[in-house]
Amino acid sequence: MNLEAVYHRSKFNWSYAYDDRTLHIRIRTKKADIKQIDLHCGDKYGWDKTNTVIPMALWVSDALFDYWEAAVQPKFRRLFYYFALNDGEKTAYLQETGLFYDPPVVFYEGFFDFPFLNPADVHTPPAWVKKAVFYQIFPERFANGDPTNDPEGTEQWGGKPTPFNFFGGDLQGIIDHLEYLTSLGINAIYLNPVFEGTTNHKYDTKDYFKIDSHFGTNDKLKELVKVCHERGMRVLLDAVFNHCGHTFEPFVDVMKNGVSSPYVDWFHVREWPLTVKDGVPTYDTFGFEPIMPKLNTENPEVKDYLLKVAKYWIEEVEIDGWRLDVANEVDHAFWREFRKTVKDVNPDAYILGEIMNDALPWLLGDQFDAVMNYPFTKACLDFFAHDLIGAGQFANRLSGQLIGYPKQVNEVAFNLLGSHDTFRLLTLCGGSTERLKLATLFQLTFPGAPCIYYGDEIGMDGGYDPDNRKCMEWDPQKQNGELLQFFKQTIHLRHKYSALQDGTLTFLQDHVNERNLIYERRDAQDRFVILINSSKSPSTFRSTIAEEAWMDIVSGTPVTTAQGQLSLELPPFGYAILHTRDTSK
């Protein structure tokens, strides 16, 4: 028994409230070391009458560890507990005070304690996000629906993008193509910034209360949101609160009046005058970009201004949430006030942070609902696009990520394969639509909310910015119709079966081939086993699955198992989606 690997602590992702009655308790052990774990738990004020033993389930594993989990509904919303770990030969007991080979004698000394399940402390992301399929739109490049608002020098649609040119995309263009999005199966859209700015990407905000005139008007955004809602489609806007643009009025005043400006404390100035020395501004900025000065969100006036912005667009236009740019560079205190402001207006609003790394400090229920799931992106690209890891390593990485957050956070994670900040998915896949399909199939059958970057569904390619921001291709003859049909069918499948949305996930093991990925999604109604051959050669899949009457949804043919042993051959880059009704419950 390797006791050095055993880990648990109260709260965070190890001991948390999933809802107002249920606690999830987790513990880590060395991989393949422990055979059984029992959770001994009860009420600290009445242990003798309430204590019980709950067998814990082996939930997921990564390269080094096994992770176990148990769900508990304490009658009085308090839980005192310890763990009994058995390796098949001996038992060890984990308490808050340490690991022991003898069971505890005095129950109130050294146990772990979840003091009280307060409903106000439960992290409750919007339920609708679990059912959402997002579509990210870069407004300047999606569709030109109103040429009268085109900026001067607008180029012909479909031309070569540069960091500085314009093609006339606008809000009316989005409205004009909502039927296309509906037919694709999209029920939520995420728009890159639409507020007034000087660039084509609008991350240099000039006025947070005004839609950029090249995109339309405030009323036009209100119209877009209204018609989206009529279609059952949610709308998420991009909030750039870490920094503003160089034309933002308070910054213009500071540039003009220096230390005598009433806005001097709205920014972080290291040295006067405001200038750039050797490529580095004398004031804090996004990166070292002089046209994007960082806002001082600790300043009460700045906080008041930005919180009014957050409230205004939800209250007046009824948007459904915010995506928060460069979220981890803004202070936690601001985000806590931001969450309260937003949720007071609309408790169902989705608050999504842009954070590339471990984001647990922002996901404890007092700041964000979710973050953009870039670790998911990287793992998918390494497996499906680049062949850098095998199926086992892929499963380990995603399992390690899942254990890092409470379940309700994983259920609403924003799972993307590409965006305006990355190479296009097709380009990363070396132009292979087969690889792109497999990555997308996994994305659409994994827990969380998938997001499709505009044009990926028709085979648009592109390298880094600005090449990844080409104009949307609307000529059906230049679209990949077969790929578009694949997206429609797979999105429809996700919408049809709740098991593919918020059902349980289990990675299964192929007994032979590391390019064979097998995983199960299931709920009380349906079970799916999904098989993906991520290699250039035909491959036979061998694994142990339930002995049920399986049907391959892709081919429409039945699949049989001999005493629960699956053997199925798939072509290069082939896949199968096996389905059966769950009759075990």
C-alpha cells in the first residue's frame, strides 16, 4: 500500500456541495494500488445514531493516480467522515490528522469535517449551458448584411485578411443567417467584441455602452438578441474589462492632461509621460500593446463604471451572459462583485472566463461559472491532429482535468477546438477532414458545452491571426457539403440524447492498439460506446463492454458481443457510435 500517494482535503474539488442536498467526496490513491475504499460518515452531533459506511467508486484514473468518489446526502446537512482504504491485504484509515493502520476510537478527534451545506454556498451554473452547442462568430468576418454601415475602405468580401483591413461584417449579417445556424443545430452564439473600437477585432474598446457603428446600433443588437431568443438561441457577449482602447475617453484625458487628469488612477502608470520605451509602454497594458492600456479595477470609479456596463447589456438588451477576456489578470475582488451584479439581474446568466491554465480559484462559486477549456483543446489536438499521444495518455490527461474541478463546473465547461486566437482546426489537422471529424465527434460527445468556430463546419482553413479570421464562405459550391452534413448529424445526435450531454463518462481500454479510443457515455435511459480509430490504417477494436443488443448509429447495423467481449474492425480514421437502451436500472 503506497500511502504517500493518498490525498484528500476538505472543500475545493475534493469535498464540495453538488446541489443543496448532495455532497461529493473524493480521494486520490496510487494507480492500481487500492482495491476498495469505504467512506465512514455521520453527523458530528449525533455520530452514534447517524454513522454509516458508503463504498466509494473508482471514478477516473490518470497516469499516476486513481481517483475515487462518493455522493452523500447527509440528513442534517453536516458531514463528519474518514476513509478506510484496503489493498486486498491490509486496511489503512485516513483522517484529517493523518494515516493510521488502526481505526479511530474517539470519533470527534481528527475526522474530516464538512461543517454545513449552506445553499448559498452551492456553485450552481446555469442549467441551460449543459444543453448548449455554441457557435463563435467574429462579427467583422461573418456576413455583411448592411453595406450602408461599412467603414471607409471596406474591401470585397472574401479578400485576404490583414490585421488592419475591413470587409463589412455586421449584426444584420448575423440576423440574416440565423436560419443557417438553426439548421446546423446551434442554440447559443458567442460574439467577439461588438462595442465601439478602432480595430477590426474591437478588443480596443472606446465606448462600452455603444455598439460599433460599423456593426450597427444598440437597437440592432437588441433586435438580434430578440430574434435569437425567439429561436431558442442564447447570446453571449465578449467583455474586455482587463483593458480598454487608446481612444477610451478617460485614457485620452490622461494622455492629454497627465498627472492632473481626474482619471489618472484609472490606469497603472509606472512612469511619466505616457510613452513607449524600447517597445515597452510606461504604463501597464495587455501584453506590451500600447493601444490597450490596462484598467485599474481596484479603483472604485472604474469598478462602478464596468459593473454598470455588465448590468446594462443584460438588463436592457437581455443578453444571456459574458465571456471575460484576459480574465486571470483582473483581481478576484472585482470578479466577485461582477458576479453578484450580473446574477442579481439574471441568475441564469452564463459567466465564462478566458483562462488558459488551472482555473480552480475562479471556479468555486463566487466568480465564474466556467472557463474556456484550453487544456481540453490541447489534449484533443495532440491526439487527433498531431499524433503526439496515444489513447491512454489522452484519457489520462482529460481524467486529470476532470478531477481538478467540481462536477457542475465540468458540466458547463466551454469546450473549443479552435478560435480567433488559434490556427484553424482543419489547418492543424494538416488539411485532413477525417481527423477534423474525429476531433469534432469527440468534442460533441464529451461533457461540457462544445463551441464551433465559424466556418469550421464547412472546411475553412487558416493559420495564425489574421489568417484564421477569413470571411465566412457563403457560396455552397465552395463549402464542404459533406463535412457540413456530418456536423449537422452529430450535433443532432447530441441534442437527441441527454446521455451525450450530461451523462457519465468512462474511458474504456483497448487491449491492443493505442490509436484506438473507446469511451462510454450513459444515463438512466441510454448507453453509448464510442469507438474512434485515429490511425491511417484499419484497426480492430477489442474491449470489454456490457453484453447488450448494441446498434451502430453510424452504419445502422447491429453489433454483437461474445460474453461481453467486443471485436469490431474500423477503417482508417473510422468511427462507430454504439447505442443501447440502459436496462440495468
